[in-house]
Amino acid sequence: MSKPVFVYTTYIETTADKLWQALTDGDFTERYWFGHRVASDWQVGSSYRFAKEGQPSVEGKVLVSDPPRQLAYSWDSSCSDEAPRERTSRVTFDLVPHGKVIKLVVTHDELDEAGRTLRNVSAGWPMVLASLKSILETGHALDIEPAAAKELAHA
Amino acid sequence: MSIEKFKPATVYTIYIASTPEKVWQALTSAEFSQKYFFGNSVEVELRVGGAFIVRTPDGARHISGEVFECDPPNKLTVTFNVNWPELIEKLGPTLVTYEIEPAGDAVKLTMTESHDRPLSDDILSGGRQGWPAILSSLKSVLETGQPMVIKMAPPQRMLAALRELGIKTP
């Protein structure tokens, strides 16, 4: 049986450089990633961490850093909750220009077949990426129900 | 035709800063759809059994179908059959369901494309390439008022697979 993979594609009217910045700058992510700030020097092999109000939520290692085309990092959300941990998974962002628009493909793989992380990120990525698109195109993040946004924190 | 035997093959969820009524209108109005659906117009008779048509800018019928579920502004289910000869005979109808739910100040729109038989990933690749572009563009129109122009090549992998089945594609 093949391992589960979650892939989400969205098109955003912005530049690859702005999109790269939005994905990697904590001031930016805090505004659209439901309060989660990311911090890293984004060198391959370095750590990165998301934290909300000082509490870590997701962390891992930078696997690929090829601005502004591809970013990949390992994904471990067990720092934020007490449930049995699932294996570390992997997220890859591919930024593909299409004229004045960027196609962003997010691939979340190496997921544990038990499925809890898959279920949580399958619900969470569309929320985060819709909020990212909104902030880049309109200047405003999405105001989705806080309870629903919490799903991402516990992915 | 019974929709019960249709199973989801592609699901796409998108959150939009808008209201369920406006999202419903965008999905079902010709004027709106031209802005986000590659210039095509959606015409739909909003009742079970009503006609569902998508026309290309020259007025030709590109996609035809029928309304199976109509619950404004929450749910719309239609058959969504591209008008290529023998497509339905060889692949069966395509069913598209839009579900619109409030999500805080935003709307969660879920598009589900279903079929009555297993289809290869190559055949499904056309929809999987198109839906994110159409729905991303819908979101931009509703949030910014401006359409996005997405340069998109025809879905070659799907077209090749259809031709192999003897379906004549343009």
C-alpha cells in the first residue's frame, strides 16, 4: 500500500519573491497562519519552528531552500500536544510562475498511515493557503472560525 | 440516472472571504462565471431537473448537464459533461457537487467531482489541473473584484488518454 500524500494547488496573483517571503517570515506568517510565527535562518540543515503566543506548534529541519522556487522542510507537530506522536512527515512548496500569477503546489508526504496527521493537515492546509492568498491579494488574512483554525495547531 | 452510485474522484476545498449567497451567485451566474471560468459562461435552471450549460465565449455549448440537487445557497449537484462525441458512452457522466458552508467570516466551498466507474489518473488529471485554477480565480474575483489571468496549457495527459479510448477531442 502506498503511503498517503496530500497535495494542494492554488494560484495567487503575486510575485515569487513576495510569496517566498510570506512563507518564511514570522511577521508575515503570524498574520495569516492563525497566529503562528515561523523562525529559521532557512539554511539547509537548519531547524525551523512555528510558535503561537510563545508556545511551539510545529518544528523540523530545512531540507530544501532554493528561493524563490522550492522550499521543503520536515514536519513534526508533536511538540504541541500529548497524543501519541506520529512519524515526522515532510512538506514541499513549489512556486511556479504562470504569467502574472504564481502557482503554489504544497505536497505533504511521508505521512504516517495511522492517518491523524493526514486528516488534520488535509483540513488545515486549505485554510492556511486560502488565508495566505487573501493576505497577498487583498492585504487581509481570512477570519475563519477559531475552533476550526485550532485543527491546524494540533496537526 | 441515480447519483447514489457516483463516487468522489477529486475533491477541492477553498475558503473565500465572502458570503454563501455571493458564492452561490458566482457559481451559477453567466456574468460572474465569465470572469473566473476561462471566459466560459455558466447557465443553470435552478431546480431539480433543470438544465446546466457551460458555453464558450463564442456561444457554443462546451459542457451540458442536469441539476440533481439544488439547495441555495448550500448545495448544488449537476452533471457536468463535456460535449465531445462518445465521452459519456465511454467514461460515464461526470457529477459535480458544490457545498457552501459558513466558516467564521469566510465561506468554505467544497467542490467534489464524482464518477460512476473507476477512471484512470490520466483521465482525471484534466479536472485536477483545472479545478484549482477555476476556483482560485473565483476566490480572487469575489475578494478583489478582479479576475486572475492564468496561462494554462491544455491538459495534454488527459487529452492523450481520451484519444487512446477513441474519443475525438479538439
